[in-house]
Amino acid sequence: MYPLGLRLVGRRVLVVGGGRVAHRRIPRLLEAGADVVLVSPAAHIALEALADAEALRWHRREFTPSDLAGAWLVLAATDDSGVNSEISALAEDARIFCVRSDDASAATAWTPAVGRHDGLTVATFADNDPRRAAALRDAVADRWEAGDLVAPRFRPAAQPVPAVTLIGGGPGDADLITVAGRRAVRAADVVIADRLAPAALLEDLPDEVEIIDAAKIPYGRQLDQDRIIELMIERALAGKAVARLKGGDGFVFGRGGEELDAATAAGIAVRVIPGVSSALAAPALVGVPVTERGVVHDFTVISGHLAPDDPGTLVDWDRLAAGRGTLVLLMGVRHLAAIAARLIAGGRDAETPVVAVMDAASARQREVRARLADVADADITSPAVIVIGEVARVR
Ligand SMILES: C[S@@+](CC[C@H](N)C(=O)[O-])C[C@H]1O[C@@H](n2cnc3c(N)ncnc32)[C@H](O)[C@@H]1O
């Protein structure tokens, strides 16, 4: 085996067979820019969708030898060994490398298990034992993720490394951040973390990483945010990789937009990593879907930090009260009585089920069920996601 990297941009790769193996391999070939031609009477739906989107060309028929013309690489992935052998032999004659799905040892090319991270690619082979190759790839990936695999750069990265990364940390459990989010936290020199961000992620960071606890910055509310932005920009301009870690998704009542604007205005490159918002995660964690076929086709995420009669509110409470969609209320504990009364006055059924999920995705997670009519008397404490609508009924 002689490992080699192939530049496939614009080069034809012939894939014969549209089943499981083609389904797994074709996306990566497309990612590499290959001109993929699929020959198969039938194909997985996902491959059909790629053909419909003109990401590849699909000939809906059996293989014929002329299909090999112009190909740089062939993947013989039919479920008929005889056909794969025939393709392989014809490819050999034409001096085209051929990967076989059925018998790697009879093939002229093998596909490694591949992992990619931060400009690095690891490709592993294990004599005819693809699971072993995948296990090694995963072991390397785990060490990358844990940050204990050292691979210093000796050349500048092709792309400038963004100085600030705005990371949605998910609803609280360290397992519910995205893979990209977790990697970005581990790659940071400075982490500015909010109160509702997954704190467990910070425990594993090396001592030299500066952790700024945004919840403890001792000013009033507005100044908090100004000071956070100031610190974020200051550290980034000093050449530090800054991770701004927030609870849920930073762009859902998370002031992420302001931070994006401020950093951009200061000439700092920003990367945004979305997170799983508590608006969706909290109901899901107690088995409440926010939409349901035949029951409700819309949901609205609302900030309840201002009472419905507050002149500053931007929420159209009349429309919400008159509709039948699910209402997902964040920051709604303080004004819950007024909000429930307003919804009932505007037409929502007083019997509408309500579920409040408190401290979601933590060991303290608690849920309370009520009806819209009596939810104001329920034992609901902050932070809570309050779901109002038919979907909140006990299943
Ligand atoms: C300022 S908002 C931030 C929302 C966040 N960006 C998100 O996408 O989840 C804070 C509110 O989010 C809700 N929240 C966030 N995390 C929560 C959790 N773990 N459990 C319950 N509610 C949560 C509460 O309604 C809380 O008052």
C-alpha cells in the first residue's frame, strides 16, 4: 500500500452502484470537487437528490465498459461481485485505479478512514480491517478534541485564524454544545463565559487559559454588556484567540448581534458557531415537541422580560393570543401572571396546557405542568422555558 492524496477537483470519478457504499463515499468525493458520474439502475434517495440538484450526473442503467472513458478513478460498488470484478479488470487494462466495495484486497486502490480538523487530515489504513482503521482515526480525533495532540504549525494557516469566536454553548449540559463549539473553546486563549453557558467545559481548560466570568463583572446590566465587549476586543487586539461562550444560541436573546457588530467595527475577524437554544432544548428534554403534525404548525419564541402592557414591548400580544401556535416564553417568570392574563383576554383558551422547564439540561432540571388559567400560581422559578400550547399536554 502506497498512501497518496488525490486532487480530484474537476476530475471524473466513476461510481458504479448506487447503494450503501456509494451513499457513504460520494459526499466526500463531491467535497473534494470531483466530477462524479454515477452509473446504476437504482440509487439511494440521497443520491437521487444530489443528481436532481445537479451535484452529480446519474445514468440510470447498468454499467457498460465505455463508462470508464475519461475517468481518473473508479469505485466499483455494486452488490454483484462478478460485476465489480469485471469493472476492476477493465479499469486495470485502462490503467485507472479502482476501489472495490466487496473485496478490497482485489482492488488497486483503497479508501482510508479519514478525519479532518484545523487544517490537518489523518487517513488510516489497517490491512483489510476497516473498523480497526476507523478506531485509530477516532482515537486521533478524540485526542485532537481533548487538546492533547500537539501538531504545531510551521507555516502560517492559509486562512487567518479568527480572533473572536462567538459560541452558542447549548442549554447547559456540556454534552449539548456542538463539536465545533467544543473545539473552539479548547483552542481559545481567553474564554468569556456567561452565567448560563456550560460551566463544566471550563473545568478542563489548562491553567494558562484566562477565564472571564461575565456573570461576575460588577456593574449594572447595560454596563455588563459594554464591559464584556470591551474585554473581548481588548484581548483580541492583543493577539489572543477569544472564545465568547454563551448559553443556548448566542443569537437568540443573547446579544450576539451586538458583539458581532462591535468586533467587526474594531477590525476583528469573527466566527459564529450556532448553539442549541434552550427554547428548543428545554421542551425536548421533557418530551415536548414544539410542533406536531396535525396539531400545530408554528411556534413563536418570545421574550417575556417586559410585561405585555409595557410601552417598550415589541411583542404583538394580540396576534399571539389570537393564534393557535405554540408559544415558547423565555425570561417570562417575572411577568407570567400578566402574560397569561393577556393571552386569555386576547382569545387563548384558559384550559391551554402549559409546561415550564427550569434549569434544563442540568442536575437541577425540574418541570411544572399547569393550565394557562392557573399557571401564575405554579411554582416556577428562573431560569425557565415556558411552553404554552396543545403540545404541552401530558402525553
Ligand atoms: C437571556 S436569555 C438567553 C437565551 C439563550 N441565548 C438560548 O438560546 O437559550 C435567558 C433565558 O433563557 C432561558 N434559559 C436559558 N437556559 C436555560 C436553561 N438551562 N433552563 C431553562 N431556561 C433556560 C430562560 O428563559 C432564561 O431566562
